[in-house]
Amino acid sequence: MAKIEKESTEKHEGDITCLAYYNNQVFSGGADGKIKIWDNDLNLIKNVDAHEAYIYAMAINERNGKLYSSSCDGCVKFISPPYQQTEQLFCCEDAIQAMYCDGETLYTGDEKGVVTNWVDDKIKFKYNLVEEVKSLAAEKSLIYTVRDLDVVVSDMIAGKSGKYSNKAVLPGKSPLALVGPVIDDKRTFLAFADRTGKGLSFVKNLPQQKFENVWNLPDCHELIIQAICGDEKCLYSGGYDNKVKGWTNFDQSSPK
């Protein structure tokens, strides 16, 4: 059984809704509209008044440390090192519930199913994927989106604004994450919650593998899974059951 090694003394006013990590710093976004920045020992470094309302999502540009945040106020903002003050990227009437950075490219997904591709903080393309985007990832020309029933993998058509084709539709539910070793700039696996929300599905992600199923873990949590993340060797899931679970042995028929 894992034990808690560090615990912060400062708190958000309400729930912590999202986390990000960069350069030995932890970023937490909360229902209070604030972003708190912590060191590795969870000592509070800085408190940023980012939004006037609930923060939905955060994404960080791993190349320059720029942190993007979205809120139910319809705004996406960003803050750059040394993280003194936020700037507004845009505001709209639709809630931006999911964001993802692939290198220096930002992707935002809204409640109407529109995924917007941003380069240098300017809109490059918009893709209307029809269904509300609750979780989002992207690699090369592929966009991965999910709501409550299906994970949809869409292939962006180069040079044609807003044009795409469906690459795969997989039964599943938010959240999703790309994990595993990187081969030719692509993560080797895609993980997501199953349709019950309490189990995990794990599929292959390399082009020649056609999203083949590797394993399923039904009911691995007692309540709905709310967060998934991972790296080259490990996958982590956390749910409303107040448990965080870790999985390894990616390429076997069942994980450890």
C-alpha cells in the first residue's frame, strides 16, 4: 500500500480540478479560478488569479513552459515563465473543457465538438467533430477526442482547413491519455475509460497496429474514473473512489 509522503499546507477554496507538471513545479487549477504553483515538496511558490470561475483544464507547452488554462467563463488564458500574470488567448460562449499541447501546437476542444488548432497562439485550423469534447489528445495529424460513449480518432487532411477523416471509433468514455515509449514521434499506446466509467481500455497506437486491443480492466475502480496519465512505463488512474492506481507491463495481455 502506497503512503502519502508530502501534503500541502495551503489549499484551494473548493475542488482541485486539474494538474500539470513542468520543470520541477506542480501547477494546480481549482474551482476557485486560481492557479497555484508548488515545488516538488508541495511548498506554495505562487498564487495566480487566473479566472473568475471554475477552471476546466490546463495544458503546458513542454518546450517553453507556457501554461494554458480554460474556464467555464468561456475564456482561455496563458501565463509564461516566471508566471507573474495571465494573458487572454480568446473568449467565446462555448465552454472549453479539454486542451492538449503537442510540442508547440495547442489544441482546444469545446462543448459543441469544435477542436481548434493553435500555432504561435494564432488559429491555424478548426475541426467540427460534432460531439462535445470532454478529453483530448493529438499527435502528428491525428486528433483523439472522447465524450461518454466513443473515443474518436480523426485524421486531419493536410492543407485543407477543417477537413478530416475518421480513422477509428472505439467504445469508451472520458478521460483518455497517450502513453508508452515514443516511436517515430508517436506514443505506442492509447488508454481510456470504458463505457461504464469504472474500467480501463488499453489499445495499440502505432499506425500499422490499427488500434488493436491489448487489455481491458473492467471495474478496476469502485466509482467513476476522473483522471488518467502516464509515461513510458506506467499508467495511473484516479477516481471518485479516492484511489489512485498504477499499472505496468504494457505489452502483455494483462497489466501488473
